Amino acid sequence: MNQFFTALEQINGDINTFVWTTLGLALLLFTGLLTTILTKFFQITHLVHWMKHTIGSLFKKDVIGHSKDKSISPFQALCTALAATIGVGNIAGVAAAICIGGPGAVFWMWVAAFFGMMTNYSENVLGIYYRRKNYDGEWSGGAMYYLQDGLGSKKGCKAIGKILAVIFSICTLLASFGIGAMGQINKIVVNIESAFPISTLVNIKLYEGVTLYSVIIGIILVVIAALIVLGGLKRIASFAEKIVPFMVVLFIVGSIIIIGINYTSILPAFKAIFVTAFNPIAVSGGVTGAIIKQVMVQGFKRGVFSNEAGLGSSVMVHSNSNIKEPVKQGMWGIFEVFADTMVVCTLTALVVLTSGVFDLSAPMGFHTNDATMVASAFNSVFSFANIGEKFIAIAILLFAFTTVLGWDHYGSKAWEYLFGTKTVKIYKIIHLVMIMFGALLTSSLAWDISDTFNGLMMIPNLIGVIVLSGLVCKITKNYIDRVIRKKNIKPMLSVFPDIQSEQENNL
């Protein structure tokens, strides 16, 4: 049996390396660059416009107001998407990138996010354009639909479009069980046991690595999750719009306080980020192309892990928005990546680099304890009764748990595509079981395999985005001509004539 698991680990490692450091990252960068060029650097040239229609519109009724039907508001869609993207990767993931790739990895994280904005934008535009109503009257959209109906509409591509849609859906399902359930819950349990130990429960060992405390935490999380996810997307979105802004603002405020107290280290931190991005400090001294590549890979990989641009995941919830303009929901996709990486990840990086827990002069790979680095940074300022460590444990609890809720919706949409709307409750029950497994399992192999499936999602998705990038360009140009240049032309709202007519009448 040990030989089987060793072989499985080796095979998974080879596939993971190919997906995340070879084909996947190349496709990600190419897609981001392509969509950025085709939309004429929309994220910069229309910066004021998309800021005005996202964060600048948060107090408008049509953005935050709840729908009477089964759709959700643009703000709820954003919060649910951010619930799934702003997770452990924003804390431990950023620290890991810095530990392995040095401060320069942060620069490449920014680069990945800059181009990722337009990848996420394109996914959301296509998601709205190809969405349809399901059996229950709820919007269904995502990569599986624009692969099937978009890529599949190209000459000779009907079969390949359907095959890629099925592969994407299967990988999404498997990723939702691992990254979207077991992995997140496992991290919650470990952090709670460490920050809030109850010796009576911790000392009762059920088997190696699992205590009675773990089981109790797991049961509590399953019950809370069940009360939310079994109520459907509207309840998930309602929970997300209350918790996500609270947890993000709280984390940002705490980070700003730490950075402010260590203000003299801000400029050295930025200097280290920019200098070591191209001139990393190697353990052996000297710089080679391979070392710079390692820094770039860490930045790109952790950036994608954090904001999920290119995976085709968040488009499944953005497609449920009651918004009618594909471009308007696309702009929320730009803001999602901006908030996740440019704001939250950058603050995490500055907390680590300014607090003194990271030696800026140390070579790459010198620091290994990335798991507790952010907690140590918070404890350096909020040291009384280890408040800093407890705060990070609570942050990881909220970040990881909302990630589980977001991924429940992604997995349910993949299940719906494969097996139909009427059987989605079966998926939700399985997902709840996987949440409990997250508290009971100790092996990391399940998370590693799920990570691979997470990466495998992006390959069919990015193929679809690349093939349909010309359509994204047309829809964007149509919007700019109508809304910004005030031309009297027919809007491009849906590929389906009946939905196009209905949305056009209500525009």
C-alpha cells in the first residue's frame, strides 16, 4: 500500500509541475496578455470608469439591492466570489511565496494580477453572454457553457467543446472536495487547536494526529455550513455579503497598523521587492536565469492561487448576477483581482517584510517557517496574550470557511452541468461529508491531488477564453461605443435571441 501511495504521489507531482510551472503558467500569461492587448489595456485606459462602476457604486440600490427572483446582486456576486478567492492563500500563500522565492516574488504576483484582471474580466463577460436559466429558474453560467456553446459553435469544434466542458466540470467537482472543502477545514482545525488549545480535548487522541477537539470543531463547522449551503445560492450570497467586507476590512486595518508602526521599513521593503525580482539573493551567491525563473514562478503561482483568475471558478457565481451588461459584470471581475492581490496580498507581504520576521538580506529559501510568519508579524505588535496569533487564527477561520461556501456553489454548478439540476442536493450532502473529512484526515496527499485538479481546471477554461477572445473584444467595443461614446447601436447581451430580447427590453 505504501508503494501505491508513493507512486501516486510521484505521478501527481509530475502532473502538478507540468500544469502549474509549464503549460498552465504559459497559458495564463498568454491569455492575460492577449485579452489586455485586444481590449486596448482596458484595466488602465478605463480605470476611472470601472472603478466608478464597481467600488464607486457600492451605495447604489441596483448594485446592493436584493432581487426578488433567484438572481443575486452584483455586490453579492462579488462578495461570494471574494469569499472563495480571499482565503488561506492570502495569508500563508503570500508568506510561502516570499520564503521560497524571496521578496521579488511579490513583484511577479503583481504582474500576474495585472494581466489576470483582464483574464477574469473576459471570463465574466463570456459567463454572462452564454448563461441560461436552469430547471429552477436560476441563472447557470461558467466555463462549461462557453466551452460547449462558444468554442463548440466553431467549425468542427462541437465535440471538442463538449469534451472540454465535461473535463472542466469534473475537475471543478474534485477540486471543490479537496481545495474547496477538506484542505480549508484542515487548516481551520489546525489553527484553532494551536491558537485556542483546550487541553482536556486535545489530550484525547482518537488516532495519530486527530483529537476529540478536531472532531468537535469539524461537527460544528459541518452544522454551520449545512445551515447555509442547503439554503442555496441566495443564502450563501447573503452570508458572504455580511462576512466578507467585515473580515477584509478588519484584516486591512490590522495590517495598516503594523505597517504604520514599522513605517521606517516600508521603503526598504519595496526596494527589496523590486530589486530581488530581477536580482534575487541566491544561497550560493550569484544570479542565474534559473533562479530568476524560480522567483517568477513563485509569484505567478501564488498570485493565481490567491485570485483564481484563469481558473474559470468565480465566473460561475458572477453569472448569477442580476446585471444585464456582460461588460459591467466583467468590471467586477477586474475589481475582484485588484482587491484580492493588489490590496490584500500586498498588505500581507508588507506586514511580513516590515515587521522584522523576515530578514531582507537573507538568501532565497533561508526562511522555512512560512506557516507562522504572518502570525508572528501580528504578534510583534499585538503581543498581549498572543492577540496577534489569535487574530490570524480567526482570520484564517473566516477566510477558509467562506472559501468553502464559495466552492460549494462552484461544485454545485459543475454537478448541475454533469447530472442535472434536480440532483444538486446530492452534491451538497457529499460536500458536507468532505468538510467533516477535512477535520479527520491528516495526509497531505488529498490536498496535493486537489491542487492538481484545481490547476487542470484552467487548461480547458483558458483554451475557451483564447478562442473566444475576439468575441470579448467585440462585446467590449459594443459597450464602449454605446455607454461611453453614446452611439445608438444594438447592445450585445446574450448569445440566445430570447434572452437577448428580454434583457434588452429591461436594460
